[in-house]
Amino acid sequence: MSEMTNTEKDPDEWVTGDEPMTGAQQSYLQTLSQEANEDFDETLSKADASRRIDELQDRTGRGQ
């Protein structure tokens, strides 16, 4: 397994991970949710939104 860079830090270790997701995360997550035919949860934290984005990118083939 390769080492994580600062941009790949585990969301559980983010200092601001419990804050509400950013506008950019919200917008991208809405798009991914629509493409994957999944419900969009507007209450996610930054960390949870990041994990959900990764999950939906895998499902939709985006971000590869």
C-alpha cells in the first residue's frame, strides 16, 4: 500500500471533517448521486461527503 499524501489524508483525520460539506462537495455529490440513481444526503459532513464521493465515483466510473 502506498503512503498517503496530504491531499489523500484519511477524512477521519481531518481537523474540519465534522463541519458541513463544502459547496463544491455538495454540487459534485448531487451530480454523482443523480448519475448513480442514488439519494442525495444534504446533511453530510466534509469527511462523510468525501467518502461518499469516492464511493459514487467508483460506481459511476468518474474520477478515474
